[in-house]
Amino acid sequence: MPNGIQYYNKALTHRSITVRPKHRKDKHNERLEFLGDSVLDTVFAEYLFTKYPDKPEGYLTKMKAKIVNRKSLNHLGIELGLHKYLRANVVKLRDNDAVGNAVEALIGAIYLDKGYEFTKHYILTSLLPHFSFEELEQIDTNYKSQLLEYVQKYKLTHSFDTIASEVVRPDCDTNFYARVFIDDVEIATAHSFSKKDAEQKAAKIAIELIGEAVTKRK
């Protein structure tokens, strides 16, 4: 049973609920999200280090990224049913990063309430079974790396222009806007709550557009 119910109430409160001045900023789950992200990183890093004793650092890093990336955590949050309990003024909540953020916030809440060992046990027994490592090994989610390989293959140049938005919309997790340029021509844009995720999304769109262009030429 939970001891500090206030942690869980906060974990399931998106910032879109607390945008009015009368609400204190610490009422929503962003700080817990930060904490939970760090705990998840630590637990999965240790687990992968033990599970794959002969794999190099690069392999472990990629596998961990596949587990804790935003798409994966969003899917996990839906499977856990967090979208049913998350308080948020967000359109199409099931398609929003708010659910994945709530997973991280929930881990942060459990950590504060029960401590590291309990949280680690919960992650390994209740969250880990939702992942298929056989399937994860077949997935390459580093779209920036894929894009780099493409431009190097065809001797092109590419760059990212990513800026922090001055206005944060309360109904979505959008703080950063990323643009991808190939040979100084803008070909894709994307937005997300983090700079890293915005650039990955933009790179993914760029790869898809390039793939469509190549297919049309055939």
C-alpha cells in the first residue's frame, strides 16, 4: 500500500491542469518525470549490463534507448491504463507524450514513496515483461544515425536547427522545434517536449520523405 499518496496524485497530474496562476507550478508531474527517468535509466542499464555480459557499450546504449524512448513509454502507459487516470487537458491523450511522461512520473513517485530497491523490483517484475527483447533487437530507433548514414553515402550535408519555444501550449508536450536541412534545404520539421526527441522525430520524417522520393524515381 502507498504511504505518500500525494506523490501519486502529482504523478497523474499533467501540467495542462495547472496552467492557471492560482495553481503552484509544483502541482504537476514534471519534476517527478525527471526523477523517474533517471531511475528507469539506472535500473535498465544495470539489467542490460547483466543480461548481455558480452555485448559492447554501444549495443547496451541502443537497447536501453529502445526501452525508454518516448514511443515505447507511451505504448507502455497505454497498456498499464494510465491514460484512464491521468488528469490532463489534452486532445487525443492516447496519442500524446503525456502518457509516457506519466510512466516516468509514476516511477518517480514510487521511488520517493518506497525507495530504490522496491522501485527496482517493481520495474523488473511489472514493467519489464511488457518488452520483447527479440523484437527490440530488430528495431533501429536512432533516426539521426540512420539519416547520417544516408547523407554520408550520397555525399550530402545535413544539419539540425532546434530552438526552444517561447510559448508552451498547455494541451501538448511541445517545448522544442527541430528543423532538418539537407544541402541547406529544409526538408522536415518536428516538435516535442525534449530537444533530443524533437530532433529524432524530425530525422524520422526526413528519412520517410527521402524514402518516398527514391521510390517515385524507380
